[in-house]
Amino acid sequence: MRTPRLFVDSADTAAVAPLLRDSLVHGVTTNPTILDRAGRSAGEIPALYAEWERLGAREIFVQAWGADREATEHRARQILDLGERAVVKIVATAEGFALAAALSREGAPVLLTGVYTVAQALAAASSSVRYIAPYLGRMRDARIGGVEEIARMQEIVGGAGTEVLAASLRSPRDVVDLVARGITAVTASPEVLAAMLVSEATDGAADAFESADSLRDAPELLPPVPGIP
């Protein structure tokens, strides 16, 4: 199994920056709704890309949009031109599948987003699309599947080189359950990612360690270096 990769699903620069700076996530995923929530506009996408690239994001997912295929393709190519770390997201409509297949044939990194069925996953794999993004939370809301359905998608597409990047994850448990079923790319909000890092038991242990008698009046472990405070 590949090493699990966490992505942050946000355009809130204050929330994204520390996760990238501390190497806690592999990259960033966005869409127009996420931009809205962060109070950002599509015109700011190049600046966001540049900032996240500077902070170390290894993949940056940006969604194309448009009233028709021509407009969507134009924006998809603009997104790909942002840099080598850009992955273009295309909504998995019938028209979106056709565009994703065409771009994938050219070797472009494409993610089909809003994939809800195993049949859609199979079609994406047949077109050599790099990623598909099923939305776990929305699937549960609509009662059309959950972790098991997404795991079936990964089973179907894995041998073809297409990878599931699971989205709409609402708790650390969602992340753990998906990775346990073979999903190695997941994206979640900064809040869910932050919750993955903490445990009351761990905090209690840390407090106990810091209050241990063995640390009282402890000398420096190494002699000071001249000129360095």
C-alpha cells in the first residue's frame, strides 16, 4: 500500500499555511465553494497557488469551471499552466468525463470530482484519469453509499493507475476508516486535520513527563556554543 497522504481542503490561507510549513499535509485541494467560504475569488487563484507552492505543497488541486466545454477547457489549461504542481479538477458530468479523458491523453494531471458510483470510477480508470474524488459525507447524506462503496471504487481503479482521493470527510474516524480500506489519499478541513493530532491521553502524558522530578534543576545536556544564545 502506498504511504497515506493527507491534503487540506481549504482556501483559508491562515489555516493552510502552518499545515504546509510544518509538512503535516501533502498539498491543498480547493473548489469554488471552498473559495467562497474563505472569502476568496477565482481571480486570486494564481496568488494562492504561488503561496502554497512556496510553502511546500507538492500537489495543488484547482477546479475548472465554465458554461460549456470550451470555456471549461480554457480554464483547465490556465490552471495547468500555473505550474508543475497543479492538478485540475473537473466535475464528473458526462461532458466533464469527455474533457478529462482528452486532457489525460495529453498527459495532464486530472481529478474527476463528485464521483458517486463505482461505474463512474470504472469509466475514469478507463480514461486513465489520475484521480477521482468521491464525497463520503455527501454520499452518506444522500444514502447512496459510504466507506464500503469508496473502497470498491479503489479496488476497481487501483490496477489502472487511477487513485481515489476521498473528500467530504467529517471526522478523524472517517480518515482512519478509509485508509484502513486501502484509500491512501484523503482531503479534509483544517479542523478535522487538527483533531487528528490531539488526544487527551497524550496531553496528560506530556504534562506528567514535564512535571517529573528527574527534570528538576536539570543541567544543560550539551555545553553552550559561544556566540549562540
